[in-house]
Amino acid sequence: VQTSPRPSPMAARRASQLVEDSARGSDQGLGGSTGRKPRFQRREAPDLAKRDETREREACESLRMLIFGCVGNEDWPAAEKHQIFEQRRGTDEEMAKFVERWVEMDDDGSGEIEFSELVALVRKGADRFLVSRCIRFFGARLALPKLGRSEEDLDADDNSGSSPKRRSIQPKTALKKEDLMRILWLKATEGDIADMNSLFDLHWLHCVSVPAPPTLPKKRRRELLETFQDLDVHNRGCVSYSELVEVGLIDDEMCRELQHKYNKESSGVFDFNEFLEMLCPYGFRAHQGVSQAITKDGKNVRLVRCACGALEFKGWLLEDTIKALEGQYEFNY
């Protein structure tokens, strides 16, 4: 009968030690009793909070440099410079500049800024380092919430050699204006964001508005007045459309078109202001009271009002712009 060789005393002690280490391995980490340190150690919460605050402030400074051209605390006493990070909302001047830069960055008018559009700022003269810092910050911030995990968790996966979840990340690559506001003004509340959105809308509508067409030159207005007085043979202050046909100025078809467009009260007559509207050349307003006009290049423009929260926009917009924005804004004419 063959018997297995008996282990040496040293081998038996080693096997016993391995069994003991395996039994309590979860308490002693990856190193067991070998004295080796674990490959990854989680940082304490205070350290993480401090690190996140530092990164937020760095991103705030970088974004302010990109948007405003300065942080805003350069002339402040050294002991007060940190107060720039306690601000809750921007001033009217800052919001106007923010809208200007937003329009510049949002090339496609989608209402969001792709990271590629941020990168394009470098070609427009922006500092490459500032742009890169903003992209890294927003990239990490927008990707992590989808996993519900911290950066430390992702680092742990990398250090342990297992990172399938990180490879499966599909980070959001577009920023909304609110994302930028929350970094420019780190202490902004939801109420502050709502108020700044109202200011944003107001300034943005001013950005896409067009100048009010000028009124008719006085000389041209006098000429038209003399013509109107010649037509108003009864000195009633109004002329019937049928009289224009009778004297041969227009035909029946043109008469119907003019009445459809200008005879708003279906009275069959027109006064001097309506006469001005009919004969007003492109690029001018017939008189101060009109809310529609045609630009020199033949585009229709309208005077509109629009509520922006507690504020109100009043200005001239192209008809095409109004149609494009009807789903976003409620215009009154």
C-alpha cells in the first residue's frame, strides 16, 4: 500500500497560515497578513469636499475669464477676493455679456453648447488652457450623475483592474445655459436661476431684434399729403377705394387686394394714415403708429411685446424670427 508523503512542518504551518488569512481576508483587505497596503484607499469625506470645492472655484474662474474677460475680483482687497465665489446672480451688464457670448458659442442655435463648440472658441482667440479646464470639469460633472457614483468609485475600478462600468459611460456632451450659470455664480438658487433666465430671454430677444425702420422723410410725407388732398375732393378726410378705380389709379383686382390688406374696419374708405401705409416705400414706416413694415431687402418686420418673467421685451423682429420662436415665446402684437 502506497501512502502519500507527509508534509514537512514548515509546509503545514504555511498552509495553516493561508487558510487563516483567507478566512479573515475581508477584514484585512487585499494584503491579508502579508503586511502589504491595499491598492486603493478611499479618501476621507472632508478631503473630497475640499477637492470638489477647489475644482468648482477653478472652473468658475476659468469660465468667467472666457465669458467676461476677467474673474471680476481683480481689484478687490486680497481678504475679499473669495467673495466672488459667494455670488448668487449676475448683474444686468453681466447677463448682457453672457448672452452675447452664448450666441457666439451656440453656432447652430440649438439652445445647447456642444463641447466641440467650446473647443471652437480656441480658434476664435480664447485661451486653450481655460477652455480645456472647463471641458474637463463639465465633462466629469455631467457624466458622473448618470452612474450615481463618485470619481473615487471610478478611480477604485481603475486601480482594481475592473472598469466595465467606466467603459459603458456615455457622458452628456452638451451644456445648457443653466449649467454655465451655476458655475459662474456658485451660490445661485433655483429662484436665482429663474430670475437670470428672465434676464437672459430679455437680452437674447434684443440680440435677435432688428432696428426700428425710420418713418417717412418729411418731404415724401408732404408730397403724399398733397396727393391725398387732391383725391379728397369733398374734404371729408377720407377717400373711398371705389374712387381710386373711377379715376383710373387702380383696377378692380388691385382695389380688392388693397381693401383686404388695409381696410381693417371694412368701411370701404381710407384716411391719410392708411394712404401712407399703402404707398410707403420699402425700408420705412408709414407713420409712428404702424406695427408692421417691410425692410429695404423685402423682409417683413413686426413690432412685438413679450413677457420675460417680470420683465417685458418690446422691439422689432423679422417675421421669420417670430415664426421660429413661437414655440418658445408668446408674442403680443
